[in-house]
Amino acid sequence: MNKNTTAAMIRTFTFFSLVVAVASEAWTQDQINYYYQKYNAPLNTCAMQAQCLKYTITENETPSKCGSPCEYRVCWHQGYMGEGWNHGWGNWGFLSACMRYEHVDHIGDMHTTSSLTQKGRSSNIIDNFDECINGINPHGKGYWDSSCTEPETAFSDSYMFANVCQNVPAGHTVHFLMNDGGSCSGTAEQTEMTGHGTKAFCAPSTQDLAEMNPGGQTFFPAYIGASSTGGTCSGMAEGSECVWSVTVPSTCVYEEGDACAGNTSPTYNDDTVCPNQADSVLVYYENDRNAGPPKSPIHDINLNFDGTVSFRVVNPFGDDLSNLYAVYPKAGGHGDSVCPKQSSATDCVSDEVYTAQCMDDDNSWTFVTIFVTGEDGDSQAAQVVNATEGSHGTEVYKCCPKDYEPNGRFGPEHTAAFSYLIHCNCDDEDETEGQARALRVSNDLASQFRGHGALNRKDLKAKFLRGELFGDELKTLYGLL
């Protein structure tokens, strides 16, 4: 007997059991009519889906699956036939129950950049669904996967889907789409099963232009220059699919031990990396968008003597939940910037090392801008923005990974910008022949950047503090154009 036959027999048995239950009690005609209207009807409203959808939240052990020092796993499950029947309502108890005993049309989430193709519920299917959330999809669908999943194929030995999981950094919002019957209407809430105090909110997919959806934007416009028309993981129109959104807790308990493994002390070597110089190789640009950070986010600077400089980044606000974006010239590039992102909920020192291309004819300097986006208006990042009268914060650069969070979370009004000049050389350093040769080779690359001529350290610092070394993007950021 194959799995499809077994599943069909289970559904048939469930159907006749419920029919017998109805027939054996004194039901009114209205009750019978309502019962059969609901029985196995498509879940095309948020309220009906709420009766058939469950979710769990689990704190990931450290080290976490996706690299965040504080991370949660969100898993979605379809309820079984009759689950939630309120026996206290007598013969009306079915009104609160899940009455769907077939697969829904399709589901979708943001767990991986490729859709699930496995047939049947193989032993590793949970791993296939249990992935990290996408960065912005290059095909123009925001965080959604490139295609949706048909539960009938992925879970062919059952009439329910289960353990559709996503791993998400602390304090962030993740979405799950369920379509059944080709439409969606209404809104609903669902409380998690695992006691973290969160609620999932359901609404039809939306661009949320009015910023009123508690789940934020769930339908995304097309990416400029891409062939896709945007949307969700499907090709359905905006508002035709139900999307569930949940924001995970902002802190972790760390029952498994120290998330940082004791590594909470960055090495601030900016004034010792050139031991024979009195001044620091790191210079901060004071701006009128926000106050300065309580400590430098840049540490462990390494002068590579090949036309590049390396460094690491730490959350300047310690364990205050923040997103960190480091913008710097790509090593080996032609002036183009990169913008890696870190999600930080601890004062852990990250292992990530960034390498920036040094600028100008003699590779003497580079600059780095660190954007720190706080969780909300109470965050420390928001406080340094508020410390500057009239400031409304700043937008993270377009080249950076974008967060589609609900209105009021991780927004520009909670974003501070900290720009730094890093000297790539020590003025009094005696170069070895190998180092000098490496610099001459990299000068060919540096000539493709705009040149300022050979400057001593004092003049270079002065130009930086006046904003004269900035490109148009930085000048626009700080109102210098």
C-alpha cells in the first residue's frame, strides 16, 4: 500500500467519523448547514487560516545556524482535522475548529533562494526548510523565495504541512505565505505555542504604502532592470494571498552557555598600529546628523602594505539590538563600494574581517562609513540621532541589504552614521623592498580613483574633516552639496 493510498484512507476515515458524530447528535438544520459550509472549505480568509495554522519559536543554540549571536527558529505547521473544537460550545463547537483535511494550494517563505523540489517527505526535508532568511532577492521579490512550494508534492504522505522553518536574527520580522482558494480577505492574529509572548499577524499581501500593516511590507515592487514583475514567491496579484508575519524576541536567554565564548573585548589599536607616530590612523568625521558613538565601531586595524587595509566592526552600543552596515571601497575594485551587514544583539566581537581598497596615487588613505540602525525609538542609536536638534536620522545606502521591517522598526529615524578616515601607511615606516614593490603595483589600480596628489598626514586629515575627500554620496549624506 503506497503513501498516497494510506493518506486517502486516513482522510476518508476522518470524514466518516465526523459524519457519524454529526448524525448521532441532535443538530439543528442551521448547525448542519454551517458545518458543511465550513467542512473542508478552502482557507481563503485570515480567520479561517488562524484556526488551521500553528507556529513555534525556539531560541537557537550557539553557535547559531546563520551566524547571528542571538537567533530564533520560527516553524509553521498546519493543524489536523478537528483541532481546536470547542466542546464548551456544544454542537456549535466546530466553529472554532480547523476543518481542512486537504493540502492547501501553495505556501511560501523566505528561507532559501531556491524552491523545494524534493518529492515525498524524505528524512532531510526539515533541513531543506530550515534555512536562513534571504537577502534581497535579485529577481525583484524582496525577501521571498523565487517560487512557492506545493505541499501536496513536498508532503505527499500527509494532508498537512509541518516544520516549515526559518532562522531569523533577534528582534526581526519573518513572513509566511499560505494560499488556498485563490484569494485572501480579512485579518487575524495567532498566538505562538511556545510561550515567548509573540503574536503572528495575518493580512493580504501588501506593499504597505500607508505603513499601516502590523506585518510591514509583504508584496514587493519589481527590481529595476530585472525581468521579474515582483510580488511574492508566486505570480499572483497584490492582496490575493494571506501572509503571516511575526517578530521574534529581541534578546536571548543563552541556556546553552556564553554566546560570545568570552570574546567581548575588541582590540583598539588605531593609535599603536604605527608605534612611532603620535596620532591615530583612525580619524572620525563629526557630522550634524547624529552625535558620535560612545566607542569606535572600528577595531583590529591591519595595514596590509598592498594597497589595502583590513579592520573589524563591533556594535558601539554593546548589547543594544542593532543592525550594522559597513560601507567601504571594495578591495581590488574601481571605486565601487560594498556594504556587508551584521545583526548584533550582543557585545560579542565578530570574526568577520573587512578589507578596503586604499585611495589616491600613493594608496595613503581610505574611508569607511558605519551605519548603525537601532530597533526602535528607545534604542541607543535613536538616542544619538535625537541628540542632534532637528535631525531625522539617515537612510542606509541603497547598495546595502535592505530590511523590510514593519513601520517603526529599524527605520531611518533610528539610524546613525559614523564616517572614518583610515591612514593606510605609517609616515615613518621603513618599507622593505617587498612592501615597496607591492605599493608600486597597487598604484596602477589606485590611479583609477580620483587623485588628490601626495599629501602628508596632517593635510590629509584636514581635507577629510572638511569633507573634501568625499564622493557625492557622502556629501549628500552630510548635506555638503
